[in-house]
Amino acid sequence: MDLVMCWVLLRLQLLSRWLTALAEYWWVLLGLYLSRWLTGLAEYWWVLLGLYLSRWLTGLAECWLLLSLR
């Protein structure tokens, strides 16, 4: 009986380790996914800011050019 209990406990311990490793693997994957998503979002906002500043500076340059031609 003790041998059977020992075998069951060993199997449960192995299963527990395997499930823990699997859970850690999924957390790592989730972290990588969120990191890529947030990096893409940050790059998107930098592009939008660049476009906005580009338009604003172009408008400012056109205004200055029109004023200097008068």
C-alpha cells in the first residue's frame, strides 16, 4: 500500500511541476504579446504626432513665406 501511495504522490508531483511550467510558459507568451502590442501602439502614436507636427510646421512655414513675400 505504501508503494502505491508513493507512486501516486510522485505522479502528482510531476503533474504539478508540469502544470506550473505550462502556466509560466503562458504568462511569458502573454507578456510578449502585450509587449509587442504596446510597442506597436506607442509607435503608432509617435507616427501620428510626427504627422501632426509636420502639418503644423508646414503651415507655419507657408504662413511665414506668405508674410515675407508681401
